[in-house]
Amino acid sequence: MTTLFDSFQLSGLTLANRIVMAPLTRNRSPRAVPLPITATYYAQRASAGLLITEATAISPQGQGYADVPGLYSDEALAGWRAVTDAVHAQGGKIVVQLWHVGRVSHTLLQPGGQAPVAPSAIQAKAKTYVLDAGGGGQFIPTSPPRALDAGELPGIVEDYRRAARAAMDAGFDGVEIHAANGYLIDQFLRRGSNQRTDAYGGAIENRARFLFEVVAAIAAEIGGARTGIRLSPVTPANDSIDADPQPLFEYVARGLAAHALSYVHVIEGATGGPRDHQQGDAPFDYAAFKQAYRQAGGQGAWMVNNGYDLALAEQAVASGAADLVAFGRPFISNPDLVERLRQGAALNPGDRDTYYGGGEHGYTDYPTRGG
């Protein structure tokens, strides 16, 4: 019987186990540059089969939170190279999550104080993280966005392609396209945030067009085997709304099958909340979602996420419902989470006051068992 602790072949990468560290925003990269403590943080957690970095902006326009990293400056790439070297020295594998926040931003965070961009000029009922005059962090409402002109979209697709190439040059084992949680790609998918009447709005095929353009550009640049994608069919995160997600995401699944991706990373339910959350009249059918991908020829690994404990994760892997299981917040306070799960040991509680922003405290100083 397959277990959570068995190794796994991920498009030619040998993962030591089927446990994945999910992306976790920590707001410790001033000027969008990862610091030396970032390398320490990820290396401490390299016993996971795969590490997925915190969401990382593909461009200055893609930034939506203070002190999150980027992939668009020489300094940032040097910082990330230190991270990948440290993880590989511990025998780990690491991919970077490519991020454009779209409307989930603020003029304080945008180049020249410009409005954030979005499929349509609809303000998100959401908050973002900025620094106050004293350097402390606070959450404030997002700014009203402006609608992107269709002529701007090829430039953003190019930003994704360029960021993917930069990631490989910085030593990453691959990239994950962030198409979840109400950020730019997800905003194009959802009727609640996309009210366009051009080729990128209206019908499902149009709303998914931008996603597929991004996927095609990245897969062509670095190969599908080094490209994963994250989706969240029903999460309400960042005002993400669609009354009929099942046909939308089954269409997306079938389209992704053509790109020979490394994996599909699925957030089940509300991100960080109830696993049974639904949008529309019926519960989302995750089995049918996966089946749509497989029946269309999709061979990528199936990764699940949200609210998994050891028992639920073991069941998912043993049953074949998932190839990989991603854990989020437990990795913040348990750098040795894999070993703790293996031994059935108690977990360190997390200090929520240090989740966002700060230095080493609450970041690299959580104890390991016997450490």
C-alpha cells in the first residue's frame, strides 16, 4: 500500500516523500529581495518531498503585499540562488510560485502609485498588507483597480515567461503558476471579477483564455515537466466568486491536460477554512474535476491541499485520490514536520503574531524534536 512517506517520481525529480510544503507568505523580503534568513528558513524544511515557495511577484505591477519577494531584479535572483543552493545542499527539491495579484493590491504598492490592474474595474472586498510610517505592518482595504486593455495582456504573459526563465536560472527545480485564491489569473476565470465583453470575458472559453496563454508561454520556455499550477475551485479568498464553478474548472482541467504539466495543485474548500465550502447550488465534485483531467490525457501528479492532517493525508494517498499532499501552516512552526508526522509526535503551536513580517523570531527559531 502506498504511504505518505514513500518516495515519488515527479516528472524526473525524485521526491523523498509525498509531503509538500505549501506556499506561505511571510513578508520578510524588503525591496522584494529574499534575505539570508530566507535560505535558512527553507533549508530547515527541506525534508519535505517538495517545497513550494511563498508567492513571488513576476513584476513590480504584480506586487500586492509589502515585503514579499520578486523575480525581477538581479538582487532578488541572487537571494533566491542562495535559497536554492541551501535547499539542495540538504537534499531537498524546491519550486517557486509565480504570482501576479491583479486587483488585490494598493496604490502604495504599485509603481508610481498607479491603480492595481484587473480584468474589470471591480474593487475586491479584501485587504492587503502595507507598512505604516513606523515600519510596522497593517492590513488595509485594497484600492479600486483599473480594467486591463486586451493589448496589455501579452506583456503580462511575457512577464510570466521571463520570471519562469529567471527562476530556472536561479536554480529552482521548477515553477508553480498561482492561478488560485482570487489573484489575477483566478480573477479572469470568475464571473464575479470578470465582466469583460471581449475575447477574455463572458463564455468559459474566453474567461480561461488568459490562463492558457500563461501556461503555454511558461511550458514552452522551461518545459511542462518543470511547470505546475495551483487552482482553488470554490474558495472565497480575496472576493473570489463564481456561482457555477464545476463546468468552469472541468473545462480548465481538460485544457491543462494538453500541456504535460508536472502537477496540478488543488485547494479543496475555502483556503485556510472549511473543506466543505461551496459556491453555487451544489457541492463541488473534486473527483469529477480530477477525472476530467485524466480523461483528457493529463498525466501530471495530483496534489491536494487544505485542512489535511496525518490520517486524512494517508487516506488520500493510499486510496489513490492524491499523489501528493500539501501542508501549510504546520510547516511554519514545525521545520521537522515530516519526521513529526512519521512518528506521530505532537506539533509545535504557531505564533500568529509573527506570521507576517519581522525577523528570525517566529521564522527560523522554532525548535525541532530534540533540537
